[in-house]
Amino acid sequence: MNAPKTLLVTGGSRGIGAAIVRMAAARGWLVAFSYVANREAADSLSRELEETGAKALAVQADVGSEADVMRLFETVDAHFGSLDGLVNNAGVVDQKARIDEMSGERLERMFRINVIGSILCAREAVKRMSSRHGGRGGAIVNLSSAAARLGSSGEYVDYAASKGAIDTFTVGLAREVATEGVRVNAVRPGMIDTEIHASGGQPDRIERMRALIPMKREGRADEIAAAVLWLLSDEASYTTGALLDVSGGR
Ligand code: NAP
């Protein structure tokens, strides 16, 4: 029997990340996930997985800190020995604002976590997966957003721009490592029912915007997880550089 494949999901303690962790563990992946501040949520997911007979490694690490990213990957190395998949899921929004209200600190936080964090994690994953570095190949999936296409005017153009950067990075990195056994793709979720909207000060955001979605309903985190798991799997062996919209038609 082949050894189970290993997966790291950043921001895997809640929301879409937690759905990815659950689905991957159920499908036999050996999973590590990171979180930044909410230890309770991470512990609760670990307990839930243990009850189903699965096990996941939870690591506190801020993807916006290079030192934390290095420690995160070293911890995964020490536990798993190798890495087959990375999901760059950790991401943040901010309060609804127009551009004339956005501080430089806000922009730096947004891009440090959403863009630089994802690029740093991808760098560490490529060092471990690429045949150029003696790795056995692997897959990276980046969480972008429909916002990258829509622009989020009057809400958070900075967030949308950070996800636009993720799309460009996905296409470029996919081509850069295409002959090294590493596939790189992105999923662009639409409006998904998680706590991210409340974290941006808009707990009623889905309620207000549901009518704009052609399918007239928000998505579930597990509907995003299914797309991510497919892109990670061998069924997607010829798919790289793809930006997959999972957004109810929006
Ligand atoms: P969420 O419910 O707010 O969960 C965010 C997760 O990321 C939590 O596990 C959180 O950890 C972690 N996290 C936040 N900042 C971090 C940091 N600096 N370092 C490490 N981990 C960090 O978010 P979500 O809705 O599941 O979103 C997940 C991804 O999908 C994001 O990239 C988001 O932009 C994207 N997305 C979401 C939607 C949507 O409608 N929900 C739509 C499009 C795209 P703690 O628990 O410790 O805080």
C-alpha cells in the first residue's frame, strides 16, 4: 500500500479551510493545518477529527510573518517528512470602506497576509515538492475570490486587488514549475457562508447580496472544498494554471 499523501492547509481551523481539512482527512490525506489566533477553534476541529479516527496536526503560525511560515513548514517536515499538497487558504478582509478611507497600515496588512503569505508558503512548498529540488511533485491550490473579477467597489477594492494578485501569481507559478511535477491552480469562491463576512463588520452581507447571485443562494464551505480536493487529486493531472470559479454563476 502507498503511504498516505500529506497536505498543509493554511487557515484550516475555520470556514472554508476547515471544510478542506475535513474532506481531505476523510479521503485519506495526512493533514496539517495552521491557524493564527483562535486556538479554541483549532482544538475543536482536532477533537472532531480524532472522533472520526482521523488525525490532523494543528500549528499556530501567522502566514504574514516569514519566521512563522518557516517554522510552520519545519514543523510539518518534522511530523510528515514530505509534502504532497499545499492549500493557500488563509486570508482576510477588512471593514467596508471607500479608497479615501483606507490607511496604509490596512493595505500593508491585507497584502502581507493575502499575497505575501501565499507566495512565501508556495515558495516553501516548491522547495519540498519540485523535482528540481529532489522532490516527488505535488499540487498547490490558492484561494482567490470572485472579487478578483468583480473588483468589490465601495466594499474593499484592496481585498479584490489582493485576490487579483493571487490569480496572476497562480498562472505565473504554474508555468514556472510545470515541468517539475508541481501543478498550481486557484479556486475563486463566490459568496460562501463563513465567519469572514462578520469579521469584516458585515454579518448580514450574504442576506443583503443573495439576490445578485444567479443561483439565488450562497455557497457552502464544503462546495469549495470539493473543488479544491479535485484540483489536488490525480484526476486533475493535466490541469495547471486554472482559475476555477465556484460562485453560483456570479
Ligand atoms: P474565515 O472563516 O474568516 O477563516 C479564516 C481562517 O484563516 C481561520 O482559520 C483563521 O485563523 C485563518 N487566518 C486568518 N488570518 C491568518 C493569518 N494571518 N495566518 C494564518 N491563518 C490565518 O475565512 P473563509 O471565509 O473560510 O475564507 C478562506 C479563504 O477563502 C480566504 O482566502 C478568503 O479570502 C477566501 N474567500 C472566501 C469567500 C467567502 O465568501 N467566505 C469568498 C471568496 C474567497 P483563526 O481561526 O486563528 O483566526
